[in-house]
Amino acid sequence: MSGLLNGKRILVTGVLLESSIAFHTAKLAQEQGAEVVLTGFGRLSLVERIANRLPKPAPVIELDVANTEHLDTLADRVRQHVDGLDGVVHSIGFAPQDALGGNFLNTPWESVATAVQVSAYSLKSLTMATLPLFENGGSVVGMDFDATVAWPQYDWMGVAKAALESTSRYLARDLGKENIRVNLVSAGPIKSMAAKSIPGFEELAKVWDDRAPLTWDLADPEPAARGVVALLSDWFPKTTGEIVHVDGGLHAIGA
């Protein structure tokens, strides 16, 4: 199948390394006919270097989702590259080290607040910042990690993902009248930059070897990226507020 996103303009956040789901989403989106714009935070030169490894080099815009000025000017800065948007990919998450790794009972509110703002509230703030660019509706897709259960080491990031899931439902409710769909892809663990920041990640990932019905490859972000591209396409025209699991089926298995 080709041309799934022909003529669509897609903003992809969170491209930092080639191992990221966001990079593979941007790559697949281009291969399926989309025009892609990236955002980067902090290490912009690294993001620009990675952007050059896409099938077509993509422009990179600086975006810190906790920076009001960045959000207020985002639509105008995106317009310098494309005349509107049909899709936005939210692949942003961060928790301070003391909010992860088994420290749940001792994490101070300041660290929790950072995790929730950057990982969950930012879905709302990013969507609202790009809303003026959606002339004919479109699709917002966020990256999730199943928040219905407690995971080893994941701690307040798990709470932030639960907030992300709820935020996506409320956005779906309020933006339906604009014909904007808001969905999440709940992916299995991938050896990415985000994973490296979770102490004891291997312990968490081992669960997939033991229980996932479909073989799960920690080094392959493409299945999750395909899920994102499918939700960005016109093939899910009446699906919103949904969480699509691309996790080898683990979410369905009790033990």
C-alpha cells in the first residue's frame, strides 16, 4: 500500500534519534506521500542531522512545550514551511530522575508537576497551538504506554501517561465539532532515548519476552510508527478518543 498520506501536511514532534518511533513515523509519512515538518527541543543540531537521514530532508522548528512563547508562535513558524496541517504527532514525554526508578513514595510535587506538564498537559497545549492550522479537520496522534496498570520502575511517568490518556479523551470530545480526531498509540517498549532514561528498563521490557502473544522486538519501532501513520490517514475517519495498542498483544494477556 502506498500513498496513504498523499498531499497531507504532518507535524512530528520528538525526533531525536533514528531509534525513535517519531523518526520512523516521519520516515513512513514521507514514504506515504506526506510533507513533514519536525520540532526539536534542546539539541536542535542533532535533530537537524537526524532529519537529513529521512527520505527527504525536513525542516526543524524549535519547540519546548513548557515555553509559552514557543507555543504562541508555533503556528506562524510552521506556516513558514507549509500552508496548514492535516496531522500532528505528539511524541513528547519527560520525568525528572527522582520521579522514576522505584522512588514513587518519595518524589516531590515539583518533579511530578514537570512530568505531568511535559508528558500529558502538552498534548492539549500542542493541539491548541496548532489548531489554527487545521482548516479542514485532521488527526492528532499521541504516543502512549499502557497506563491501566502499574509497571516496575515507571512510577510517576505511569501517572503522567494515565493523564495523557484522559487528556486525549477530553480533547476528542471538544474537538470533534472541528472534525479533529484525537487518538493514542500505546506501544510496547522500544530501546529509544526515552527508554534509556528509565532505570531498570530491562526489567520492564523482559515482561514482553514472557507474555506477548506476538514476538516483540525492542529494536524495531516500525510497527508502532505504522499504527501512527494509519491513524493520521483517512482510513480511520470516525475513530477518536481511542487507544490503539501496538504492543504485540500484551495488554490483552493477564499472565
